[in-house]
Amino acid sequence: MENSNTIVSMTEHAGYVWPSYGVAALVLIGLVVVSLRAFRKSRAQLKRLEAQMPGKSDEA
């Protein structure tokens, strides 16, 4: 690692590498958002179903 500018610029591959990192980051952020929305929807549905259960006790 002689020069940090060479590492950051990645010489002739920078035009491919940095956009690839950006696309990967966007995909990961999108997956987190979709997962959180699905989790919240499932949790709300579970609460509705539990509230409809006959004989439900508040002990658990």
C-alpha cells in the first residue's frame, strides 16, 4: 500500500467498482426496508389474531 490515492481510485477499474458498491448498498438498504415493513405488518396481524382468540388470558 504505497499510496492511498491509488487504492481509493482503483486505477482503471474505478468506473466499475464504485458504482457496483453503490448498487450493492442500495439493494441492501432496500432489503432492510422491505423486511421491516413485512415484520411490522406480520406483527400487527398477529396482534389482531390474538385479540380475536376466545379465552385469551393476559398471563402470557
